[in-house]
Amino acid sequence: TCVIPAGARVTKSEIYVETAATSGGSAVLNYGLMRTDTTTAYDIDGFDASVAVASLTAGATISGDGALINTTLANDGLFSATVGTANFTAGKVKLRIFWYMP
């Protein structure tokens, strides 16, 4: 569990692909925040939405462009990553969130 606290200013997010992702379909990756109750979405794709398996190639760095970028969080949020359309079958990525407390 990784909590980003209320009041944090999110400056950017990025995905760094260590091992290329694969899928038997058209998998997409979404990442954002859940509320700390773990059942309520804060903004589930607030850092980036629908990052396609085709763009997750080894060595790639993908900058997030979600609604939480360049915003100050009003509530605590738990980091969350979800898969859509199809499942991933392989791959390894690092998700980085850059933030500070003003």
C-alpha cells in the first residue's frame, strides 16, 4: 500500500518498461488512486488511462497525462493500477509518481 497524502502536489507520472509487456488481446493499463477505504475510487486512471500493450516496449518511458497531474490532492489516496480490455501475459514495468508537499 502506497499512500499519497492530502495536500500533495502531483507534478508528473511515468511508466518505465523493464521487460516488454505481452497480451493475448489488446490489454491496457490504467493507474491512479483509490480512497483509503480501499473500496471507493478517487480517480482510478488519474495518472494515466488506457496505456496500450503495444506501447509497453522494453526500455520505453511513457509520461502520464491524467487528470491528477499538476493538481493538489484534496484527500489521501492509495496508489492503484488496473488492467482493461484483456489481461497481460508478461512484462515488467515501474510506475513512478512525482509529488511534493507545498
